[in-house]
Amino acid sequence: MTGSAEVLRALKPLANLQAGVVTREQAQAHGVSPRVVSRLIDEGLWRRLERGVFLTADVEPSFVARVWAGTLLGGDVARAADLAAARLHGLADEDPPRITVLVPHGRRPAARSGYEFVRERPGVRGRSVGAPPRTTVEDTVLDLSATARPEDVVGWVTLAVERRRTTSRRLLRALEGRGRHPRRDLLEGLLADVAVGVRSPLEMTYLRDVERAHGLDALVSRQVPSRLHKAVRDVCYVEFGVVVELDGRLGHTELGRFRDMDRDNDASLDGLLTLRFGATDLHGRPCAVAAKVALALRQRGWSGLPTRCHRCRSLPATHWG
């Protein structure tokens, strides 16, 4: 028993590195025979996750442990991708129901419940990163964007940049390194907008459907901090002292309402007028939003007029240039 304990101690550093997961081959390489493994499982000390893959504790495996199991099943240079990689990088807030594992093109791992093994062509993606191994943030965003709806592409890109996992420049460099991508045109335009300060899908909608569509985009400065707090305002027309705050939530918690009031109060103390719009405003009536913003700007010294877009017919002609 003392010998077995010493052998298990020798295996512990590797198991700790792999979230408690080891393969049969790794156990044997550290002196833990199949007979000892079976005894550990029978005694409720270990748990079998998959054929030839074990958890060195009899508990429910964590998401990270399940990813380790998948990459170990995939063999050398296998790595997590898509939503699994997004979760590991902090881009997804929930564990995906299925873990995608990329394997070399010549490999054919057996199908396993809860896993999808995808053979990848060499040279498409960069190196693996992290433990468990996964695609880079940039490759993860590009992979997810390849099959996502346009609005979800916006979400992945802005989220990755907003959470400081990458930059628009690094994403563009990764995109340029791919021979083909089904969302290339969308991504190139999107990354150009992110580079000038767009930080969320709602800001993207405001930029495109309110500002650009109505000739207001040349007036704006983005990511302008408050003098009193570190919070960054969504959109600020600095020359005219007008702030636009955007909120994508359908309802506010009490804490959220107080936070909004605090930001608005700070803006007032900075001498700024705050206009606040939600997702329903931007998606449902962007022309009316543009008219209100333009009116606020004109009241504070702007001598121009907004331009009409193809959706502006229902608004009074006096609002437009």
C-alpha cells in the first residue's frame, strides 16, 4: 500500500496540471498499473470518464476536466475549439452542451457522447494556447463567426475586444492569414468600426443606423471618460456637450437604475446633456433617435442638419437637410 501511495504521489503533479484527468497510458508511465486503476475505481477513489481516461477523484468532472478528457482522447496536438474555446477564454458565460475538439486531418477518433471531433486542415489556424490546449482568441472568434448570423458576428467581435481578450488589429491580422473566410467582408468592415471605438453590438447599430445613415458620424468622439469617475461614456459629442448612453437590457435592476442615474448626474456636473436610448429605440426607430440627437446638437451650437436615409419618410421634413 505504501508503494502504491508513492506511485500515486508521483502521478499527482500531472493530474493537477490536467484538472485531475489522466489517461491509461499516462498512469502506466508513472507506475500505476491497470489493476491498480480498477481498484481505485472500485473503491470510489477514481472515476472513469471515457474508455482509457480517468478522473483521479470520484466527483462530477468540471468543464475544464471534460475539455482535458476530450483533448487527451483526440491525441497529440488536439485542441478545444469553437464554444468550448470561447468558454475557456472567457468569451462565453455558460458551458456548451458539446465540446468541439480539433484533431489532425489524418486522425479519426471514435465518436463520444458530448464531444465533436473535427479534423482540421494544416496551416489554417495558428498555434495552440493554454491548458487545456485550445485555439487562440483570434482563431476562436473567426471560427465562430464563420457560421454565425451577422448580428452574432458583431457580438463575438465586440465582446472579445470589450473584455480585453484581443484587439481589432490582432483579429484583422488573423483574418488576413486565412485564405478564405465566409464572413470576410463583414468582418473587415466590423473591425474597422471596432478600431475607432465601437465596443458593443448596440453601439454598432447606433453607428451604422443612426450616425452614418443620417450624417452625424463626423461629429462624434467615442470612449470619452468622465472627469469624476473612470466609467467610459458610450458616445460623446464633445464639441457640443451631448452624451448618448445606450442600454441593451429590456429591464433594469435597482442597482442598474442607480448606476445610470449616477452616470447621468456625473454628466450634468461635467456640463453635458445626456440622451439615453435602448435596443428597442435603435432597432425600431433609428430615424427618430437621429432626429432627437440632431435637435440636441443644434440646441447646443451645431449649425448643420442631419441627412435623410431611406427610412426617414415618416418624420417631418423640417428635421432634415
